[in-house]
Amino acid sequence: MSINTGEMKDIKEFLYKIADDQLIIGHRNSEWTGLGPVLEEDIAFSSIAQDKIGQSLHIYEILHSMGEEVPDIIAFARKAKDFRCSHLTEYPIGEYDFSLMRNFFFNHAEHLRFEMLASSSLEPLANLAKKYKGEIKYHIMHSDTWVKQLGRANEESHTRMQSALDKTFNLALGIFEESDFADALREVKVFDGESVLQDKWFEEISSILDKAGLVIPERSKWVPSYGGRKGQHTEYLEPMLEEMGEVFRLDPKAEW
């Protein structure tokens, strides 16, 4: 694949968006370690967190091969304004229902994204996408199982899950914030675009949420939480990055 300077910049921005999402939601999921409502969930969230952070590392390695800093610098030494993660990933873990619904929305978007990227013209990314699809399949199975079970368990759990859905849905729409370089990525066959991904995602989650007895907000109430892809973040990201980078600042040679 031959890439000119402008296309290289666009591809890098795209890769940062994917990897930053993975790193930040991975860190958030790791915060459930020792706090899960049951031991099974403590282990599940910890395992999912490890997968997400590992995936981000591999994408940062691609970026490094394209002239960017080494992964540790990328992950732990950038300012909040330099991150391209969606707002959904930044919020504190909250109650279990919020984190579960966040994972449900994010995992389905991520799995479909990598299905699309498996045929990307960017070969290193396509190869990783084929590998990631298998890992994320289990993340989806986890969140789908609990969303359906809790959505129909009893009145209290149904109410909590519906409330969590209502709170996270517009945040989840922010995953699909279209970038200024979308047309360029389509032209070089790296990625077909966020609108295509969002349509696939909506169709997929609608079926599962229907089985859970949960209702997606009417389109008139859709207000996507945009800005994260352009470095405009919530109040929660900067203190989180300070915490994440504490060990690195003390010992830059530490491995993650």
C-alpha cells in the first residue's frame, strides 16, 4: 500500500482514535478489580480490561512503526487534548449497571469495526483486526448475557438497566463521530466510515435490547456526545491520565 504524507496523517489520526478508546475503557474496566458485585464479574471485568489495554498496545506499535513515539510515551505522556477517545470511555465506572451497559455498547461497536477492518488495505491493521474479532466475541457474549438477564430479571433490575441505557446511549453515539479525514480513508480503502459502522451497530444492538425488554430512546432524543475525537474531553479524562501516568513519571523504564 502506497501512502502519501496527507494520507499518512489521516491514518494516524484514525489509529489514535481506536487505540485511545481501548486504552481508556480498559483502564476504567480495570477499576472493577476487587469491586465486582460477584467474584465472577470481578474476574470478567479484569480480563476484559487486560484485553483492551493489550489491543491498544498493538495499535500504538503500528503508530510507532509509522514514526510516532514509542507506546509508553503515547499512552502515558500525552496531554488530555492530544487524546482521541470518545466521551463514553472516559466516565468513571459508576454503578455496575452503568459499566455493564457501557461495555455492551462499546463492545458491539468495536467488534463490528474490526470486522470491517479485517479487509482494510492497511495490512498490519487488517491482521490485528482478524485477531481481535475472536477476543471481542467473548466480551460481547459477557455483556449480552448480563444485559438480557438483568433486563428481564425483576422490576428493580429492569428499571436500573433501562436507566443505564438512557444515560449511556447518547454517549455511545459519540463513538461514531465522523472525522474530517473520513473521505480520505474511504478512498484508500482503509475504512468505510463511521456512519456505515453506526448503522450496523444500531441494527445489532436493537435485536439484543428487544430480547432484554429494554427500549432505545426515540431518534428525536438522540444527542450524540461529540468532541472527543477532536481533543475536547469531559472533566474526567485529565485526572484519570494523571493517575495512569504516575508510575511512568516515577520510572519511565517500567514496562506495562
